[in-house]
Amino acid sequence: MKLTPSVRHNIIANFTGNVWRGIFNLAFIPVYIKLMGVEVYGLLGVFMSLSALFVLLDMGLSTTLSRELSRLSVIENSVQESRNLVRTFEVVYWLIGIVIGAAVIILAPLIAEYWINSANISTEIIEQTLLIMGMLLAFQWPRAIYIGGLEGLQRQVLYNVIKTLSMLARHIGAVLVLIFISPSILYFFYWQAFVALITTIVLAVYLWKSLPESNSRSKFDKNLFVKNWKFVSGVMGISLGTVLLTQMDKIILSKMLTLEVFSCYMLATTVATLTMGLVSPIHTALFPRLSQLVVKKDEAGISDLYHRGCQLASIIILPISITMIFFSKEILSTWIGDPTVVNNTHMLLSLLIVGTTIKAYMTLPYTLQLAHGWTKLAFYKNVVAVIIIVPSMLWAVQMYQGIGAAWVLIFLYLGLLIVEIIIMHKRILKGNIRKRYDYDVLMPLLIVSIIGLAAHEIHDIFPIDVSAVITALVVVCTLLFSFMASAWSTGNLNGKVMSLLKIKERKKIV
């Protein structure tokens, strides 16, 4: 079974959107640092951590809506249920957004006074910034439910266009505000809040336009919420564990380190998180289709789609991750330019990319579990992980600061991935799965790592003050050869080559 056109289009749209958004996000970071200072960038890190922490209040609603709309799309006479489901979750989500905004505003004085350590930014400015952050969070929070709905309806090209345009407005508008009005973090967040409100409204309008028409009015139906509560509660538990797992390092470091040092860690984290952005388009595109195949009980289709998803993940993730791991210092030097920031960040970046790459490979097994409505495994996995990570992170950060935190994440994610795959395949896609993972993951990982190591050793042969052109050439060649090697090792490239050779052989025989 090949990928259907809709799945292929969605993967391409999601990947293209994520790549362009990632490029623009990275491109504007040096501009923000230049206009506002590296310490101010730490406040952006605080905002990202707050946003991630409040994900637990999502309660699994956006994922549930995506799954249910995709399931209802292949069930007859479900139009009104789909519309009522969106209205119900929409009301709950807006109430959650208001609660989040109010909570941040109320806690702003305490966070500014007792949590954030800044040598150059006054407590008053930090508090005012946190107040605006609360407003921003309230405005942008409901957009997740609309994105989840568009994902479930497989309107992923549409929402990628909206997200990309929104991102451009956020960055370009922010730079104009900082240059022509004031290089102040306050004005930066005012603009972010305005764009967030407009984006949420646009997403809401397009989701409702994408739903099938009905003669009856859409209404809030608490029975639909109760009906989906088992799945919602499972995803909510997973979200809670995931948030604590992924944000514990930031929470601890933001308290134990100065804002300037914390900024370097957040800078490395921002770049490393791009790895997750590479795999999320695959998850987003495959999840609705897998949910439909589960409804149809098409085991062969599920197995083939999951297998192709794992292959695609290796082809996309490994070349970029390995190249960035071996050339983190060179990439940061070209991108940021500040020697102090580069020296304090490049090792962190390499280690964090290793961790996020392992974490990225946990996405597709999780996608497969959600499509089957199975949330217990991911929930218990996160519970165990949180129990382990808290004492480990406290000790590692105290002893080795950010480097220690990165090593804790690497070992934890690796252990979780291995255990999760073993347990999952005792229930889903049973049978000999080792061979598939060998060719889908381990073989391309080994080959691409060898290419990255060899390229780094070749680069080190040149003098220390090697020209930027040669460095860029080595990095680009490493990336290209890695893509070719990962495609070949998973069978996607060599399979096509062999097919062409067989065609030529048949022609010669004729």
C-alpha cells in the first residue's frame, strides 16, 4: 500500500511549512539579540516554558478533536455530531485560555521577584513583560483546538499557509516595531499578542467553513465531552507527563542559572527543537489516516503506513541532525557570530540535538498508539520518566549545569524509546519487527553517522582559520551525501535504482 495522495500532500505541506517557519524563526533570533540583547532573549525562553507548561491544560482536547473528526469523516450521518463536537470543545478551550491568562497575570509579581534572576533587567520590567505574556497566552491558546480540527479534516495545506503567514507577521512586524518604535521587550510582546489574536480568529473562521454544512445549529453538548472523556483523560495524563518531562530542565535551569547563561541554553534548545519540527509533519499527516484504518480494521494498511512513516522520518531527520551535531560550532559561528555565545552554546547544541533526535523517534510509536485509542502505555512511561528525571536533573545541573541536563535527557529518552517499542509491539503490529527497525532506523543511523564523522575529520585537516566558503561547502556536502545515504539504506533509493536496472535488462533481452 502506497501513501495516498492526500497523505502525501499533507506531509509535503506540513514539512514545507515547518521548514520555512524554522528557517525564519532561526533567521530572526540574531536580530532580536542585536536589538534587545542576549539577556532579553532569556525572557523569550521563559515565555516558551510557560506556554509548554500550560499545555497540560489542553486536557487532550485538540488531539481528541483531530481523531474524532477523522473518524467521523468515514461514518455516515455524522455531520451534526461533528459540528456539535467542535462547538463543545471550542467553548471549553476558550474558558481554559481565559484561566491561563488570568493565572499568569496574578502570578507575575511573584515570578518576577522570586524566580527570574537578572542582572541588567529591572524587576518592574520583568513583571510588566509577564503581564503581557498572560494576555498573549490567552489569545493564542484557543488556536490549538482549531488546528486540531483542521488536522482531523485533513485540511493541513490550509492551516500551514495560515501558520506561515502568521509567523511572518510576528517576526517582520516585531522587527519593525523594535526599530521604528522602541527596542523594548514590552513592545515586542504587545505585537505578539496582537498577531496571536488575529491568527486565532482566522483559524476559527476557516475551521467552521471546512466543516460539512448542516440545517441544525451547532451547540454545546456535554454528552459528547463525556463520551470522549476516556480518551481525553488518557491524553491529558500523557500531556502532563510530557510537559514535565520536556520542561523540567528549563524550570530548574531558569532558577539555578543567571538569565544570561540560561539564554544560551534556551538558544541551543530552540535550534535543537527543530528536529521535532521535522517529524511532526509526518505525525500530523499519518494520524488521521491511521485512525481511519483502525476503524476499518485494515492491519496490513496500518503496518505498511507505519513502516513508511518510520522510513520517511529517518530520511528527513538523520541527515540534518547528524550534520548539526558534528558542525554545531561552525553553524553557530556563521549564524550568531558572537564568539562568547558560540563557545557557551555549541556543545550544548550538539548534545541537545542528540536528545531531541531520540525523542523524535518516539513520535511515530505514539501516533500509532493514539490511532488505536491506547493511551496507558505513554501515560505510564511518562510517570516513570518524571520520577527519574527530577532528582537526576537536580543533581546534574548542580554539578555540570546545562551540559549535565543535556546528558540526562539523552540517556532518559534512549531508555524510554527502547522500552516503549518492546511493549507496544506485544499488542500492536505483533510479529518480527526487529528487521524493520534495523532497516528503518539503525542502518541509516549508522551510515549517516559515519559520513558525519568523516566529514568533520576532513574539515579539521584544514587550518583553524579556514575560509567560511570551504566550511559551508563541507557542511552542504555532508548534508547532501547524508540524505542520499539515508534514502539508500532504507530501501527508498536502492529500490528505485534496482527497478530501473531491471527495466533496462528486460529491454536488452527483448
